[in-house]
Amino acid sequence: MASRRRLRRLSSFAALLASFAASGVACAQERPAPRTVELTLTVAPARLSLAPGDTCDAFAFNGQVPGPTLEFREGDHVVVHVHNHLAEPTTIHWHGLHIPASADGSPMRPIPAGASYDYKFTILPGSAGTYWYHPHPDHRTGYQIAKGLYGAIVIRAADDPLAGIPEQVLVLSDNRFTPAGEVDFPPPDSPQGRIDEENGREGPVLFVNGRVMPTIPIRAGEVQRWRLINASAARIYRLALAGHEFLYVGSDGGLFERPVPVKEIVLATGERIELLVRGTGAPGSRAVLQTLAYDRYDPHTRPAGWNVPRDLLALQYSDSAPVTPPALPSRLRAVPALDTSRATAHRYIVFSQGLINGRKMDMNRVDERARLGATEIWQVENVVGMDHPFHLHGFQFQILDRNGVPEPFRAWKDMMDVRGHESARFVVRFDDYPGKWMYHCHILDHEDHGMMGILEVTPTRR
Ligand SMILES: [Cu+2]
């Protein structure tokens, strides 16, 4: 009852949020304790400009592509009212969040055309990081995301060691359009349709936050925190910024223990990374963030031009005199290792082309059964020549090794790109939330064609 009263008191607040959401300025606000954040996402067809200079039939969250960036704090109780105004079922999957199965937005819980659903979840302590939201309906995930349904989520901690550093949320996506300017979906049995099914659908137009080649301003000496999200259906980015070295500070489930200097970094589908970009360039200079050649393909369907670097955005230095760079922490936060000696199960997942352990997804079948609270080691072996990025719903894991080589440092992950003919292992603990959870390849065409399995986590018998 108390929470109902609270929600009633929040109704004017919710209206305020809705107006923010519609304007695209913000979509979530906090309340003093207890913090409850309530917002509305309307999923609807829209006539929008996705490709520059053209309009097309798109799908949008609250009328915009990408959808509004949602910002929450650890501890927030979140209520999202979703109205599905599409002519087909949809869901919203809160990619990477550790939340109840009822709120996961999996294909098992579709929101029918014209219907509404309230997603309710609590943001647990320790989950600060960069996430994203997107539909996950049966067989239609790739289609709905390509039409425009994706958006960023930022979760903040009260004790963020990087607080105060200016931020950029950068959602990377790509798309392909017909000569008439519409989002291009060739017939599945056409040559391009078959290539899309094999490679995963890629497009020649690269977007950052829905824009082509935007410019980010910076001042010499300044440090920026970039949160990058790969919302592409299949494209894997190998990111480099000419003349700059990144400090790699975080991944899917938040910050690492300490920054790692890197010249370039691979961002697979569904993955997120946090980077510190240090303004080491001269006043007035310009640097371009590129994606470099990355061979994720089967040799038979590798596209022409796959190895040509592509520009993503420009970093433009102001003419102002350099500022003194801020002191950066050498230690970010603790990432306690999951105890592999407590593992009560070792599972073996084989990725072949379009199949997991030789089978396509069946909504009525449970493929793996785990006990609530159990620690398990999963080995994912890719027996074919192209990358398949693995995603587990609901739980963050720690990658142990790849082809027997230990991971260089610990990180919380919900994605693990498994390269061609690679075998990689992770440790996971199934805390808090029982239910049925999906695990799948995050090449959306593969996922939609059944490269997905179901894990059921059940409470231990008393
Ligand atoms: Cu795949």
C-alpha cells in the first residue's frame, strides 16, 4: 500500500518525466529517499530521418531514434510503463541488468500489439555502468532494432571514482537503405538475404547516436569519459583514435579495478566499454575515431571492403590554451573474483553456424538447469570460422580464459565474443533471481534464426 501511495504522489512527477522524455532532454529523474523512478516509453511507428537527407518508415521510443538515454542510480526502484503502438508484438530487454526474470523482456513475455506492460525492477548496488535497452521479440529482434528501437542506459554509483569527468554516451550502429530511402530488408531467399543470415546484417551507413560523423568538442588537456555501446546487429568495431592512447576503464558490468592503457579496442555486438580520452592533441587540431579492419567473417561471405577503415566521429580541439589535466585515480573499485573452486557445474556450450549444441531454440524446452546461488563454469566453444558473440541474460560473469590463455584482468561481463575456432570459459554465480533466462549469439540474424538457448534457474529445495 505504501508503494501505491508513493506512486500516486508521483503522478505529477511522472507527467514531468514524460514531457522530458518527449523532448529528448532526459527521461529519468531521481527522488529523495526512497528513490523511485517512474517513466513511460511509447513504442510506435514514426516517419523519421535515419539516413541523412531522407525520411523513412521507422520505429521509435518516444518519437526518437535512438531512444532517450535513461539514467538511474544504484538503489533506484524503477517502473517503466511501456505502450506498444506497433502492429506487432514487442518487448524491452534491459541488456546487462541483473533484474527479475519478469522484467527481462525476453521473447517468452511478449507485449502484444496495442498492449501495455509495466517493467519493475531495482538497480542493485555494484551495478553502476553502461547498459542499453532494445526489443527482444521472437524472430523479430533484428528487424525492430534496425527500424530504430535501441537506447542507452547509464547507471551511476554514489561513490563513482571518476565523478566530475565530462561524459559522452556514444551509441554505435549501422544500417542499410533501399534506393527509395527505406530501411533495407531483402527477401530472406535473395542473395543478400542469405548473406545477411550468414554474416549478420551490416549496412554501409555508420551512426553515432543516430548521426553520421558527429563532432565532439574537447579542449587540450581535458579528459573525457566515453561510454560506447555497440547496438549494431552484427558489425564488430575495432576502435582507434589517431595520435591518442585510451585508458580502458570499464566494460559491460562497470569499472575495472584499475585503468588499462590501450591503443585500440574491439567492441563486439551488444558490448559496452568505458574509455578515458585524454586531450593530448594541440589546440585547434582534429582527430578521427575510426573502426579498423576486423575479420569476423566466414571466408565465403566476407564482404568486399571489410578491411577498409571507416570514420565514426571527429574530436575537434578548441583554440583555447591547454588546461592542466586532472589527476586520474590509479585504482577504480574492487572487482572480487568469483571463487571457481566452489563451482558445482561445468557446462559445455558449442556454437556452430546458427545452432547451439546442435539445436535451434525451442521456447518450450529448457536447455540448461541451474540452482539459485550456484557458482558454475561455462565453456563456450565456437567450432566454425566466424565470430559469434555470446550473451547471457540476467547475470554478469567473469571471463577466465580463451584457448587456455588466462584473461589479462578481471571484469564483469554479459557479452563474450567467441572468435572463430576459439574456446572460452567464464565463471558465473546465479544469485537473487530464479526463472528462465536466454543465452544466445548476439548477431541478431543468428539469434532470430534460433541460435539461442534457455537456462532455468530454480530455488534450492529446503
Ligand atoms: Cu552467431
